[in-house]
Amino acid sequence: MDRKQTNVKTSIRNFILALILLLTTNVLMGVILVKISKDALRTQIEARMLDVSNTAAAQIDGDVIKHIKAEHKDSADYNRTLDILRSFQDNIELDYIYGVNPEPDGTFTFTIDPDREDPAEFGESIQTTEALLNAAKGKSDVDKEAHADEWGRFYSAYSPIFDADGKVVGIIGVDFSAEWYENAMNANRSVAVIVTLVAMTIGIVLSFVIMSQNRKRFTEMLNRLEDLDDLTQKLDKQIMEGSIKRLEMLPESESHLLKTLAQGEAIEKHSVNEYEAVNSSIEKVYDKLRHYAKYVESRVEYDDTTGVRNKVSYRSRIKEIDEQISSGKAVLSAAFLDINGLKKIYTHHGFEAGERLLYECARMLKHVFGKESVYHVTGDEFIILADKKQSWEMKDLFAEFEKELEKYNEEHIHENLLSVAKGFVTFDPEKHRNYRQLFVEVKAACDKDKEEYYARKTADI
């Protein structure tokens, strides 16, 4: 056997080993993508469930609900609370919403149930879960496992209702169908399986082609490998385009990352031999996985539309603040901002115009207060948690923010103008025993500013 034949066989053998490594990488990519996406999706689903229960609990007057008994049915307080829960039942995508009362013996019973067809009886016992126990201790939580009762099989979210003294006097429970929850969790699995199977199938075909051909066929196999890379890029694009929102509004750094994920990254590299060609292909697969993992990780804590921190980050920061308050180390100011008239802009000019204002408001807040201090909590509202900031510093920062607003409105005078109601409060250990009390005060300050804005607007008319 001459040297040339030996080199050809060695090249084929080594390339087959490289191909096996490439297939393994694709399999690992599919497994990792499923895990990352599933964890991110679980966080988003649980956040949505808690949004509903927290919002409902916030609208219930704790000083009223703690006195309601079964015999108070049809009273004004009872009906007012019933109407609030029924508005959620009728307008939000959920299965059931109801009040829960923690009993002195550690059990839990139903209170007000707005279901029209088969409501639970006032005082009827409810199944105890870990999430329900946590809510009784003052912490909103979601069931990690489904539970079944006479109404069906559900995952539930629970949020505590507080009275004026900050004591838990009741709980709002929201049930979501276990089938809906589990279908949502498994929705992305088929895409990853298809990617993996396509990669494995084409790789195996290529292996047989290479093993049965000479060095010339080795080159043809590399061409097929490029086809495989093109196919995975198309699949990546289909996956990513479904999750990219308002690409044109993002900063260039984030925009480039998303375009790279959706379209693939152009790499112009000429391979000297077959080994470098294989290595280049593996690098492409690895690079796609690295970029995608980085993107998914960032989306868990940051809002797609505005680019600031989202509700997941906000809840984590609240927990840190309460721990700092308990230990006497809290030094911060909080601000609440609400974009005026955004619903009308959505109605008359479309969601694109409304989300543009959301994005621009977030951009200015990041510039003034810093990206890590700004949170987009829901709809047209933002919260700022400024660490180590005193009242006079917040006044200066809001003065700077007002200048940013004026500059934006001057430059966009023929478009939708941006107006923001706002209020801020500096933490005072004598007044605020927990973050919730600080939040209630800062929200009231923002509401007052909003009322004054609309009063001035009405007076001008």
C-alpha cells in the first residue's frame, strides 16, 4: 500500500470521527435547547399566573375581606368583592378564581367563589398545597405539581391579601388547567427533536457516502455538511423569528445578536484541508448554540419590548430589599411611572405606536437611572429601585428625565408625544416595615401626579 492510499484512509477515518463528534454536538444542542427553553418558558408561565393572582389580590380590601362571613352574602362588601373576582373570571384566560381563608387550625377554606355554574360553598375545605402555605405566610407562589379536586386537575397560583397592618387576612387562588400548562411546557420539544433527527439522519447518510468513496467523495461529503449547516440555520431562523419582538427598536448590540441567531453568522474562512473544514463546521454549530443560550438566558430577566428588567427580576429584587429592611441595611429610593394616555394611542394609532413610546420611555429611564435600576412591571408602568439614592438625588435625576422628555417631544412634535406620571419615595425605616408599604406610598404619589395631569388637561380644554 503506497503512502497516498494510506493518507486517504487516514483522512477518511479521522473525518468519520469528526463527523461523529459533530452529530454528538447536534444532539447535545437539541437537549440543551429543550432544557433552556423549557426553564425559560416555565418561568414566563408562572410569572403570568402570579400576575393574575397578585393583581386580583391587590384590588381586594383586606380590612373588608377579613370581616366577611357566610351570612354576609348579598351585603354591599360581599357583592363588591364578588364583582372584582367575577371581572377576572370573565375577562382573563383562567379556569377559576376564588377567595381562600386560612383557618386557625392550619387548614384552608373557600370564601367568595364567583363561578356562576358550580361555585364552592363558603367555608368548604380546600386542598392544602405548598404554594397555599407560602401564600398564608405572605409570599405569592405557584404550585409546582398539578393537583386534582372535584372541579378537575389544575396548577394554581396563590397571592396573599393584606390588611392595613400588613397581616395576611385572606388569599386569592387562581386555577389554570393542567392540560393547558403541560401543553405549553411541551410545545417546543418537537422542534428540537426535528432538528436533532434531521442532523443525525443527514450525518449518517454522509458517513456511508464517505466510507464507500475515495478522497474525491470526501470533498463531496464536506459539501453535504455545508447543506446540513444551511438546514440548521433555516430551522434556527424559524425558531427565533417567532420570539423576536420589535427588532428595529433594539440597540445595535442586541439587534446584531438576534440577527445572528435568526440568519446565521457569516464566516468567510478558506480551509486548507479536510480537517480544518470539519473544524470550521463544528465551530459554527457551537457558535450558534452559545449565542442562542446567551439570548435565552438574557430574556429570562429582561423585557423583550423595552430592554429593561422584567417582572422576574423585579420579584427577585423585592425579596432582596425585604431582607435588607429586616437586617436594617436598606438604603434606597423607589419610583413609580405610568405613561399617560397610552391606551388611547393603542386604540387610535395601533400597538406599534404604543410600543414605540414604551421603548422610548424605557430608553430615557435607562439613560438617567441606569439599566439595572429600571423595571417594566406591566402594561404602561415602570418601577425604579434606586439603590443608595437619597431624596435630593432623586429630584435631580427626575429633573434630568424631564429634560430628556422635553427633548424627545420637541424632536417628535408631529408624532405621538410622550407624557409620564411619576412619583418617588425614599425609604424611611420609621415608616416602612417592608417593601410593600414603600410601594403603596410611591404608587399613591404617582396616582396623585396622574390625577393632576388630567385635571390640568381638562382645564386647558
